[in-house]
Amino acid sequence: MAERILIVDDEIDMLELLELVITDRTDYEVVTTNNPLEVTELLKQQPFDLLITDLRMPDVDGIELIERVKQVDDQLPFIIITAYGTIESAVEAMRKGAFDYITKPFRQEQILLTIDKVMKWRRLQKENIALKAELERIKRGGDA
């Protein structure tokens, strides 16, 4: 099963650009939405391996979206992208657990490299969870 990336941005052009760059240069499946209010429902319908979200959006900003997402999947890594980057918003994003904070405009290589790092980390995270579960099963005498 292909790893999935969910991209949230109120700008359709940015969604299309990111989807094109990612699907053209990687094997990841990309789902996009310009409505941050539907993200938690999308997360309940299917698992994702990465969330990329804009910082400034109407109705729900990127930081508030992350707080909502953590209620559904507290292990989902996320990247914040923004055209309005400030040190304060970057610090806040990192405090909330952002894997990275990227300012627009960004180079394609930059976003692809960051995605690659996140996905490698995510695979290790999943492997660690599976190994811990196996260890617990063995401790309980599950294979005896």
C-alpha cells in the first residue's frame, strides 16, 4: 500500500503544485483539500503518513488544525508551509510538534527532501510500534 500524504491549503494553485511535484517525483499517494474543516473526517476515513498544511487559512489556521488532528491521530507527522513566516509562528509550530516549517516560495527539492526525511522517520516510528507490540506479545507468552 502506497504511503499517503494529506495536503491542506486554501490556495488551489498551491495544492495543485504540491500534488504535481510530489506525484511526479515520488510514489506517494496525495490527497488534497482546500477546506481545513474536513481534515478530521478525512483522517477518520483513511490513514495518512504525513500532513502538509498551510499556516494561514480561513476558518481554521494551521496551528489550530494540528490541534484538531492530534485528537484523531496524535502520531501523524506534519509540515507547516506559509508565505507569512515569522520566528514566533515557527517556534509555535515546532512546539506543537511540527517536523518542519517551510516558507513560501520554496524550492521543489526542499519540499521533497523534507518529505523524504519525514517518511523515513514515519517508517521507523511504525516499525518501533510493531516491535514493541511483538515484544509485549512474547512477554505475555503469546508464542509459547
